[in-house]
Amino acid sequence: MTFRLAYVPGVTPAKWVRTWRERVPEVPLTLVRVTAADAEAAVRRGEADAALLRLPVDREGLHAIPLYIEATVVIVPKDHFLAAAEELSEKDLAEDVVLHPFDDVLEWTEPLPGRPAIERPVTTEDAVELVSAGVGLLVAPQSLARLHHRKDLTYRPLPTAPTSQVALSWPAGETSELMEQFIGIVRGRTVNSSRGSQPAEKAKAAERGGQPPAKAAERRKPTAGAGRQRSTGAPKGRGKPRRRG
């Protein structure tokens, strides 16, 4: 018996794999790397027990728990004038070619910033190579910028751009004990709570964006002063790049 976990490029399941090996040493966890386009199908075809993928997911026949949102960045050559900025806006890209690979995981509701390339690269990896060659810039999740890191490239945050969200997805229906174990791990439960009652119910509540029912004994009244937060100070300002004449 083994637990097969598919994952898409940029997602790093290493910490969850380590926790799995500590808690369920008798069941090997096998990682299956898949493309973003094939992740959902891999679960539906039974090639993986679960998948770490990016939303959206067709919920017909599948569960999906959102895990975290990825920051979006602009990948630029280190010697590009935009690399001098702390963060960028879409207006900053107006005069540059912005590449749009066919496997782009960002959902753009408006046209991409910048000028379009003559041809679209097939993959994000291809697009990164074109950035290195000086053909244009690339907007992508920070995780993919790190995955395709090159010494001559860097990246800057683009907070106004669409973001991507990573989720855990598995087949709908009866949730297996192993699946419940992995849900507990990715949700950050402790050793004791991960084997507690009704983990599938909690997962479904998280999937709906709500909270699972709490036991009466676990409910606590807030203490005086609870909910107050200390100010972390003013946000950092951002530098604006100046285009060289």
C-alpha cells in the first residue's frame, strides 16, 4: 500500500512529506510530478490519490481545500532598469514586451500589461529562457520564478496582478483513512488531533470556507483584551523605477 501525491511545478510538498513519514511510516508516500494541465485529470483517472494543484478545479467529482495564495512577480534581467525597484505596477511594464506562455497559471480578466510578443512561448520555462535572452519580461507566481531561477535574472512583486491559489484536491465520495491523515497534515494538525474524530467533516467545512462544528468543551470565552493587535509600523514605501534615457 502507498499514498500517491501528485503536485504541479512550483509547489513544494517536502515539509508535508516529512511529516507524513514521521506519522505514517508504515505507508510510503510517492510523489508524482504532473503539469498544471494534467493535475486534475491525474486524480480523476486514479493515477494519484490526491493532488496539490492550482485553482480553479471542476468540483464535479472532486473535493478541493484552498491552502494558500501565491504572490505574483515580474521576472526581469538583473541589469534591467526595473530591477532597481522594490515592487512594480502594471503601468511600469507598459513599454516592455511581456511574454504570455500557453501554460500560464494566472487568470487574466484584462489584457496583459506591456506589449505582446510576436509569438507566445509554449511553457513558462521557455518564457524564462526568453527573458534571459532579453526578448521580454514575464509575470508569474513567485514559486515558478524560484523554480526556474537563473543567475542572470531576478524578480519583483507585482501586487496589482492576478494571483494563483494552491489547493489540495482528491476524489469525492468516501474519504479514506490515509486521505484523512494527509488532510490533517496539510491543515497543520498535531499528532493527536490529526487522528481525531471527523477529519473529513472538518475538511468539507474548510472547503466551503466555513469552520467545522466545535465541541462545547472546546469553546472558550474571549479574555479581556483579546483580539487587540499591536501595530507593526507603517508599511514600507516602494521605489519607482526610472527609465534610462
